[in-house]
Amino acid sequence: MAKISINIKEGKVDKVSDIIVGIDLGTTNSLVAYIKDGKALAVTSKNGKSTLVPSIIHFDNDGGIIVGTEARDKLISDPQNTIYSVKRLMGKSYGDLENFDRYFGYKIIDEDNDSLVKIRVGDKFYTPIELSAEILKVLKLRIEKDLGEKINKAVITVPAYFNDSQRQATRDAGKLAGLDVLRIVNEPTAASLAYGIGLSPDENRTIAVYDLGGGTFDISVLQIQNGIFEVLSTNGDTFLGGDDFDRAIIDFWIKENNLDSNILNQNKELAQIIRLEAEHAKKSLTNNDNFSSSINDLHLNITKIQFEEITNSLVQRTLDCCRNVISDAKISVEEIDHIVMVGGSTRIPQVQNAVTTFFGKSLFNDLNPDEVVALGAAIQADVLAGNQKDILLLDVTPLSLGIETVGGLMDTIIPRNSKVPNKVGRQYTTSVDGQKNLKVAVYQGERDLVNDNRKLGEFILKGIPPMPAGLPKIEIQFILNADGILKVKAKELRSNVETEIEIKSQYGISEEEMAKILIDSIQNAEADMKIRGLLEARNEANNILLSSDKFLIQNEEILSIEEKTQTKLLIENLRNSTKEEDKDAINKAMDDLNIFTSPLAHRAMDVNIQKAMKGKKV
Ligand code: ADP
Ligand code: MG
């Protein structure tokens, strides 16, 4: 049933459509699609020319914003105020980007390594979420014009390797654009749906989705069984795409014209003109054997054979990723039934040939490779709208998820490439007698030390009843929902004390929210440091208590009665201090015990050495 809402400002009644739209929010191009008369259809612009909206945003001096083709033209005339590739920044902190910020022609703000990147345009700051929302708003308007109805529900696709922050950021962008994002779907899953693969319930298939876009390459292996889609593995290169093919042509022309390669660094405008001409040449070589043009006195010629020579290494790099994805999926090439081609750059004949040879099979490439993902998203949206029989979609987690354990080690709970949704529990215990609190810090990544991985969040399980170290049974549960969003629960099983958090992106939408998060993190930092200091002191105290107890037993005969009494007193004192929340008191009690016992320990050692010597023939 369509809902009717009243637009108070204009006093007219807006019909809100039942349709859930599918959106491919791409690095280079974005588009929107929906199901019309049972068929997926990508929506074109007013003049009906193209379904693609370049993912480019331009800001003029009066705060006006344009998105798409017109914004792309500003790349040449006004690069500082023209934002592209914003998808690369979604859910990223500046620390994540340190090594590649020079890639961008606009300003990325370095506030603090752990906070969200922001983009500076003039004297304003924008988050990648806000910028993506601008693209989504244009897509929303486009389809509303086409349908003559308002829409407010969408499915948005993301790369299979997107982590939790990146998925959440995409969801937030949708919200900001006035869309209720019902599902975040992996791009390869959408692509296979577009080809109708897996739509019949008794179909068993293993497929590879080869996606070569403008700036990125992704390869995924999916297994489809009884209408269930499961991503077995993903691989790729976030800096390999159509842009690299353009760059190869530019380098070729620089050589052919005997130009100083610095000239393009010095003349940004010329650089952009040549870049666009190179892309033009690349596209034209799809259907022609040579390309020739000129700008001023530069001759810009290239043959198809020359183009294939200079880009062969790029194509080979994609095949290396294909090899890896297959070995990660623990299958052989022969087991792959279908290869689905996605992304504008898969139109390049050399790419098609290389992929066909590699897999030894013909390709699924009948659909427009620019549109496949959006069309599949529209099909998924239609399924969610209840218009198609239920297809269950299972996706994969691209990075391992785990918690920090003693010594800053990563303990993986859900390994990478596990199915989503997923639920895994594991038991832990305390390392200190009487430990009341347990910090659960959640990380994502593949390194052994949590410091090298990405922290997703943390919480403290409070109120564990005092028990000797090792006795509490603390179950930590990781629950990943179908969107890849994680909930973590901790429960002490003897006492039923429990707590949980939903791991949301640290990167909110509004400035207020952002400010609150920053303030919270500063406030918590102090509390965290206190807790850490206390836990560390307790840890150390516990070790000392253990060795002191042993020392008393082992050196029964060496110590005088007074020495024993005093040592026992100091041990008791230390033990009591660990039950309080005062780090300084614990440290003081440790010092007192140490100072008193260290001369005793020396004496005991001397005696023990002499004993040992006696037994030996020298
Ligand atoms: P993304 O997924 O990154 O948004 P797309 O799938 O839209 O990217 O692919 C854009 C890329 O496809 C661009 O690099 C563009 O030059 C390239 N492309 C489009 N058409 C052709 C063609 N006929 N031949 C070669 N490359 C093409
Ligand atoms: Mg794409």
C-alpha cells in the first residue's frame, strides 16, 4: 500500500512509492535502478542519455553544489573545489590514508590520526558521509522525477571487502539523503543476481565475479546453493582500475612526443585535458584498431596493439588476484561454473580475452557492465519488498574479528571470509584474583598484535563477583547480522552478570554527534587509563603474591619466625589492596613487600647455591 504524506511547504500531496530502489554508489560512477514490469531497469537522466552519474561533487563559491557530469567538467577548471573518489574515504581515519593522500587533488584534513577524515572545501569541512549523501540525493531526485512519486527506501551496494565502519558510513549517507537503507548488499552478490544466477532454488553454482571499475579491482568467488548466496573469498587491488589504463596511455604519449614528464605536474589544466583524451582513446580502442588526435602541437596517436602492450602488466596483475581468490576459496579453477564481468573497464577486449583464457570458460557479459550491480541491487530490493519468493543472501566478513587478550594479543573469534550472518561464542576467564571488571576491546584485522589492527570499540563487563583468578567463566559472543554489523556480548556464566555493545562506526553523521564522540573519547581516555593502570598493578601484584607464597614454603628452614611473620603480614596487606580500586595502594603494598623480602631472598639464594654445590663433584 502506498502511503500518502502531505508536503506542508507546497501544500500538495506527495505519493510515497512502495518501490524499494537499488543503488550502486560507485567510486567513479553511481546509478539507481528499480523493477519495472518485472524487469530491472536503470534510470537515465532527463535527456535520457546516460544511466551513470559520475561520483563527482563540485562546490561553487556561494555554497551551491552540483553533482555528476557537470561537476566532472570542473575537475579541469576548479580542481580544489571538486571532489572525486569519495568512496575511498568512507569510514576511514586519516591514519588509514597516510600513504595515499597525495592521490587526491583536494584537501583532506589531518586533525588527529584516529578521527574521521574530513575534506576541506573553501572554509567548510565535509565528511565523506555528507559528500556521498549529495550523490545519493541526486539519484533519489532522478528516480522520483521518473516515477512521479517520492521514494524513501533503498538497498545500497558496497564492495565485499568493506569493513564495518565503511558499511555503517554508507548506511549513514543514505539516512542523510532521506533514505531508509533496508539492506547493504555486496556488489558481487548483486551482480550475480542481475544475471539471474541462483534465482531458482535447486541451482548449485560456484561463480567468480570479476569487477574492474575506474580505480579499483575486485574479484570474488561466490557459492550459490538452494537459493543461498555465500561469498567464499574476496581479493583485489584498491589501486588498480581504468584510471591506470588511462595513465599508461598518458605515459606513452609523453614518451612519443619527447615531453618532460614534469610538464603535467606543472600544468594541471593540460594534465586534465590529456587525461580525458586518454580515456577517450581507451574507450575508442574497444571498437577500433587505432586512435589519433592532437592537442595544440601534440600528436596523440596510439594503436590497439600498442595499447595492449603497455597495459599487459595491468591485466596480469588482475589475474594474480584471481589466482589468490581461488586458493583462498580452497577450490580449483575448473570448479567455477560462471564468470560474471562487472565494471566499465571489462569492456576492454584484452581484459575479456585474458579472463576467458584464465578461467577456460566463456563469460557472462551480455548486460551493460556499468549497470550490472545496480540492476542486481534492484532485484534484491524487490525481494525485500516481498515481490519475489524469498532468496536468502549470505555474505562474507572480509577481515577477522576478535578481542584483545593478555599482552595486547589479538584473539580472533570470527575469522576472515566467514559467513554472514554469524554467531560465535568463546569462554575466557580472569587473570587476577578478585577481578571485578573485564575490559573487552574489539578489533578487526589480521595481525597478531591488536595495536596493528583496527579498533572497532570496547566496553567493560562490570560487577563480576570476587573469585580467584581463573574461576570466572566469561563467555564472549560475537553476533554479526546480515549487513555485517557486529554486536558483542559478554556474560559471566557463574553470576549471570552481562553486558553488550553494538559496534557502530565511530564516524557519525552530524557535527554535534561528532563533537560528542570526541568529548566522550577524551573523557573515556582518562577513565580507561585509570582502569588500565589499576589492572596492570593488579596483574603484577598477583604475580608477586604467587611467588611470595612459594618463597615462604620453599625457604621454611632458612627464615626466622619473625621474618616469616612479617612477610606473611605484608603478603596479606598486598592481597587486600588488590581487592580495592586504588592503584597507588597496590603499588605501595608491592614496594613494602619487596623491600622487606629482597635481602631475605638474597640470603636464601646463597644458601640454596651452596646446597646445590655440595651435591656436585667439581
Ligand atoms: P566504478 O565501479 O569504480 O564506479 P565503473 O564500473 O563505472 O567504475 O567503471 C568506470 C571505468 O570504466 C572508467 O575508468 C572508464 O574509463 C571505464 N570504461 C567505460 N567504458 C569503457 C570502454 N568502452 N573501454 C574501456 N574502459 C571503459
Ligand atoms: Mg563498481
